[in-house]
Amino acid sequence: MPRSPPPGEGRPLTSTALRRSRWTPWLYLLPALVLLAGLLVYPIYQLGLISFLEYTQAQVSGGQPTSFQGFGNYAALFGDGEFWRVLLATVLFAAACVLTTLLVGCALAVLLTRIRAVPRLVLMMAALGAWATPAITGSTVWVFLFDPDFGPVNRVLGLGDFSWTYGQYSAFALVLLEVVWCSFPFVMVTVYAGIRAVPAEVLEAAALDGASQLRTWRSVLAPILRPILVVVTIQSVIWDFKVFTQIYVMTGGGGIAGQNLVLNVYAYQKAFASSQYSLGSAIGVVMLLILLAVTLAYLRIVRRQGEEL
């Protein structure tokens, strides 16, 4: 005999029940949303508020009243040639870090699929160790390794007393290496997990068609892994665009005469070294808007191509 359905099964939901079902997920998310509001929304509100005020050490100490400046801080910021120089350096440096991190991470992810279990475990443990190292610790170690007097790198390469942090481009290159060193494990592990999820039949079909490793990656794996690549790219853009510790530690606060400044260090100098907290907040708001615009634009492009994240 056919089993009779339980009471209520198969009946259409009423409007009240439908509304309740729609609000149920939000009720479960409510504690996390409250926590995020306290950790993110309120600080962003304060950051934006201070950027519209005259807020220096005089206002902090109570010697002068706080006054509303409107967009005066932004006008002063955009009228400063140093800000545009630092912005350009930040964009170029972040782009180089992101591209290098993705190339190294994806190449090692493919390598993990080609080697045996023991070498794979050793490589993954070494990479995760680099990822888990605090930024200030890793930066200090890299400065020692490339030190012109005591570092082993110059001795191995025969560079004598060459100072990596003296020149603008060599200092940026040194910081880039450290940023990639501590960032590629995230890309490697994420992409490796995505590759392992690809059906073996797809890769076997590409091999039977005579596709090379590079062609297999470009024509088979990359389209399948596009959602994952979008995630790691956006994460890398956000992380590398707001690099602070590596630049500050390895170049001594921005390099000689500020030649290695990026926006995060520039905002720190304005806010805390010069006590111009309103200008520092304005720089923070500009960084927030740039990262938000990049993320939204990238997601829009991907969705236009028919990919669902």
C-alpha cells in the first residue's frame, strides 16, 4: 500500500508561513550581523566622519573645538601631488604583487598534482608555515637575509655590500618577494583543492586530444576554476593594496625621502606622525572606495560572462 503523506506534506505554504520561512535564515545570521556591524560598520562610520572634520592634535587635546570642513580635506588631499605619486606607486606595486602571487600559487598548485605524497606534504607544510608567519616576523627575517653586511643572500650572489633598501625599485622588489612569499600559500592550497575537484575524465580527455600542460590549464582548468580564481584574485587585491607592515618594517617607514610610500603607510604618516587625523581618515576612505569599486567591477564582469559565484 502507498504510504500516506505526513500531515501538512504537499500542501502549499500560506502567506504567513512563507514570510516566516524567508525571515528564518536572517534570524540565524542576526548574531553574526550584529558582531560585524560593531567591528566594521561603526569604525567605517567614524572614519568617514573624521574625514569631514578638522581633527588634529589640537582638537584631540581639547585645545581647539572641532569644526566641520565638508570636502575640504579631500580637496587638500587631491590637490597634493605627493598623494597622486603614492597612489600610482600603490596601484603598480599591488598589481605586481597580485600577478606574481597568482602565477606562483597556480604553478605550485599544478605541481602538487604531479608529485608524490611525501614531497607534496613537505611542500604544503613549508608553504603553510610561510603563510602562518606573522608579517612583522617575516619582514624582519627577510631584512636580515638581504642585509648588506650580515645577510647570506649578498654573499651567495656575490653582491658585496649592495643595499637592497637604498634604491626605490630594489626596495619595492624586496618587499614584493616577501609579500608573495607569505601570500602564495593561500592561492596554492585553494587552487589545488579546486583542481582535485575536477573530474578525472575531463583531464583524461584533454590528454587524449594531445593537449599540453599549458594548453590544459588555459583551455580546461582555468575556465572550470574561474569562480575560485575570482575569489583568490579579489582577496589578493585587497591584501596587497593595503600592505603596511612589510613596507614599514623593511623600508624603515617608507624608504629614503618617502620613495617607497604606499597609501597605507602614507595615511599612517599623515595621521600619527603629522597628527593630521582628518587627512589620514580621508586617505582611508579613498582606499575603501577604490577596493570596493575594484571588487564590484570584477564581480560584474564575471557575472556578465555567465559565471555564478
